[in-house]
Amino acid sequence: MPEDIKKEAIDNETAENKAEEIEIEGADEESTQAAEEAKDTDMNETESDDDALADAEAKADDKSDEKKGLFKKKKKDKKDEQIEELNDRLKRQMAEFENFRKRSEKEKSQMFDMGAKTIVEKILPVIDNFERGLAAVPDDKKDDPFITGMDKVYKQMLTELDAVGVKPIECVGQEFDPDFHNAVMQVENDELESGTVAQELQKGYMYKDSVVRHSMVSVVQ
């Protein structure tokens, strides 16, 4: 075989071998790239699965916490209901006791006033007798020590009665009022209007806000 032909054949074989090597290297690179892409895909899928699992676990924990919270809330509400019920019962009992205390004090006050009013009614005739006796004393005997002493006793009794709430009813010159006055006669009087009290025949008294004895009066026609 001529040398030129032999050399050419060798060169062609060498070129073919290099082409095959290039193709093999390209195929290996493609295989490697495909393997890496598949590996990345698997990793991404694995990460997605892990994220989904974590989300599911988180939701399950949230639901569990929510259930626990609702359970605790229900227990707390039941306790609060018991506390509110006890507070309501306590307030009711306190209100009942306060009403009972006020009612008892009112009844005691009324009983005391009734007793005091009875005593005042018994004392008033004594006051009347003092007034009649002092009014009957002649002018020349008013400086007598005995008369002076009696006058002091009379004034002291009026002072003590006034201190406990016993006061005389003003009537002369006032319009006749059946709640305070007891008219026993009618008189003519040009200086006073009709229906006005002209004269006090017996002094009336009040104990606090109630009438102990009406004033006995004469009224202008």
C-alpha cells in the first residue's frame, strides 16, 4: 500500500475515533445534566412534601390548641356562672337584710313616736292648768316668789317639750285648716276675712309632723 493512502486511512480513523469520543462525551454530559435535573426535581418534590406535611401538622396543632382553648373557656364560663350566681345571691340577701333593717328602724321609730305622743297628750292638760293658773294671778301678785317659781317651772316644761319636738300650733289670724284647727263657734269680726281664725280657745300642739291635739278656735263668719 502506498504511504499516502496509508496515512490518509490512519487520519480518517483517528478523526472517526475523536468524533465518537465527542459524541460519547456529549451523551455523558446530557446524561449527567438529566440526572442532576431529576435529582433537583426529586429534592423540590421532597421539600414540597415536607412543607405540606409541616403545614398539615401546624394546622392540626392549631385545631388542637383551639379545642383546648374552647374546653378551657367552657370550664371558665361555668366557674364564672357559679361566681355570678353566688354574687347574685349575696346581693339579694344583702338587699333583703337592708330592707329588713330599714323596716325595723321605721317600726321602732313609729312605736317610739306613738309612745311619746301618748305621754305628750297626758302632759298637755298640766300645761293648760299652768297657763290658766298664771293667767288668773292678779297683777299685784305676779312678783310673788311662789308665782315666780311656778312661772319658771311652766317655762322649763315648755322648753323641754320643744326640745323633743313638741310645738304649739299657730292659729290666730291664720286661715282655718281642719287638719290643725277645731272650730267650735263662729264670730263676727270686721277686721278679719271670713274663714279666718279669730280666737284661740285651747292651744293645740304638734309632735314632730303629727298633730297631738287640734287647736280649739272660733272662726269669722
